[in-house]
Amino acid sequence: KRGIITASFVQTRKPIYKNSVKSWQNYKNELLPMFKILEK
């Protein structure tokens, strides 16, 4: 592993929040039009 010398050093050592992985679903209705465009 290489050393990290950025302001986000502490963030790189934190685990991924499992409860945040699906947080986009809170905005699913707003995102549906974009999903339809991207499916093309």
C-alpha cells in the first residue's frame, strides 16, 4: 500500500457505510426520468 498525503487521509481509512449504499433509492422517483434516458 502506498502512503496517502491528502486532506482526506482519515476518510480513506474509514470503512464504507453499508447503510449509505442504497441511499439513492430515497430519490428514485426524481431519478426515474434520467434512468430512462440512460437506458437508450
